Amino acid sequence: MNAPLTLKKTPLHALHAELGAKMVPFAGYDMPVQYPLGVMKEHVHTREKAGLFDVSHMGQARLTAHQGDAAALFEELVPGGITSLKDGFMRYTQLTDDKGGILDDLMATRFGETLWLVVNAACKDTDFAHIAEKLDGRANLQIEQRALLALQGPKAEAVLAEFMPAAQELVFMQAVWSDWQGAEVLISRCGYTGEDGYEISIAESKAEALAKALLAHDDVEAIGLGARDSLRLEAGLCLYGHDIDTNTTSAEADLMWSVPKRRRDNGDFPGAAIINEQMANGLAKQRVGILPEGRAPAREGTEIQNADGETIGTVTSGGFGPTLGGPLAMGYVPPIYAEAGTEIHLIVRGKAMPARIAAMPFVPQKYKKG
């Protein structure tokens, strides 16, 4: 018999138990999938007020060059525009391999000549090993053992400003170091719900006290992974290991908005030649939004067929959108089927279910832009 898998715990694990969370294994951690409120109400609460998420399983690290600017070194590994970042601002990008495949997607924030990186939990060990190896002898990657909370929703600014006034000065994709009860806190105006909100990095020893203080606010509820998934799906956001992986490029995943013209023209990141060839000569597949007819959701792995019954692709994420009020999905199809309104079929429990290609996001994003 195989030994049982030992799951890691975040600094808020005891609080999840206290709050009555249903726990599940996720990325090697014991994580809350929902609380007694339930996934549907947690989703709606986040859209209407403010939801608090434990995302402490994510990887956090500080990248510093031995000489000069870490941003210039990091551009050797990602297609994003990192050197052009202003101080205190952040950027979404991807770690790519030599074939243009996505090793992970991540956030990079510039503070002077240093970068603060946040990567996905399931990939953090391999990400950090990859970065350290590629930049060996030229940069130092310091892995930070800190908790990470996400406060998301239209009330997030008003709530967080009561604890850290600097929060209300930020715009989307901007970050600042602040203080809470003597603890150094990094507040970033970002998130993965499509709502306005923040991610808050804090010492592990202070995380539970901050979480409890936020949850004591009338507008804040604890939110689990279930609602986090339905929120990001409505916002049209990729989940690594599902919608993007090493078998998808930034071009195929419809993420070229995150690759500036300068990086494409210079072709100086891993997989640049393949991605530029795809952009010039066409893609074999393309990530699209899908709206099934009726009420039955199409889950990951569902076969996509054209009107003639030919298999043209696969659903990579799917479920029910509480705000949308119906099922929704993402998947990959050849570009000739990628136009919004194109009629397709999804094979659900052996039956062909009508659906159509749809523009994303499915629900309007509400970020506070500058």
C-alpha cells in the first residue's frame, strides 16, 4: 500500500476548522473548498460585498540581481514587459520553455531594482528551482515564508482602508509596503475574481489575527476554493494546469495582451520564435469562451464537436456561473471555430448538447484603473 499523502497546512488552517470549512486536498495543501455559507452564496457575497480568501499556498519570493536590475534578468525567462514596469507596479506574465509552452503564470512587482514574485502553489518548487538555475551566479532568489490573503469585492477598498489607509491610494496592478500592528505588510491591488480587491502578504505569525479582524467586519465573509473557481471562470481567467500548461503557448491561450511588441520584435525570451511563427502564420488551436444552452454544465474534459459532429477540441474549465445565471466553460478549438456566436456541440453524458462560442469575460471585470 502507498503511504497516505501528507498535506501541507497554511497558517490559517486552524481558523478554517474554527469557521466550519469543508477541507479538500489542493496543490499539496489541505484547503477550504467552502464554508457553511455554501459556494453559491460565497460567490454572490464576493460580487456584492467582500470575500476573504486564504491563498497562502501560493509561492512568494524576492529576486535581486548581483549587479544592476533584476527586471532585465527576469526578461530572459518571461515574455512580459518587466523592465518597463514603474516602481511599485506589477505585471502578469508567464514562465515559458524553449517551445513556448507555459511552465506557469505569475505576478511580478517592481520595487527599485528588485522584483517580488508570486507564483502558483502547484508549481512553486519547480518555478523557483528553474529561476534559480537559469539566473545562477547573476541573481539571488530569496523564497519568502509569508501568508497571503485576498480580499475581493466592491467593498474591499472601504474595508481594508479601515486597517491600512494606504490601500485606498492604489490602483489596479499597483502595490505598496504598509504596516499593521507593527507587522510589515505588502498590499497589492489585484486578484483573480474579476472584482476590485487586494492581495495582502503578511508574516505567518500575524496572518490569523489579520484574518479575524477582517472577518469581524460586517461586509466580509470567508470564501473557499469553490467560489474562487466560479468567480475566476466568469472573469475569463486561466487556471494553470487546466486552461494553460506546457502544451499551450501564450498565443494559443489568448494571452498575447501580456506580451508587448518590444518583446515580440526582440524575440529574446524562451519560445519567442515559435510564438512569433504562430502569430504570423496562424494557430492550430485557440482558447475560447463557451456558453452551453440549458442548465447542464460542461466539465473539464468534455468533447467539443462542430455542427457536423466532428471532434474539434476539449473543454478545459467548466461549471455554473452564479452571477451569469447559467453554465459556462472555456476550451480550445481551431481558429475557424473561434468567432463569438459560432454554434458547436458539447458531448455531455454521451449526448450532444448545443452551445455557442462566446466572448470573455462572461461577467464584466470591475478593476479600479488609474
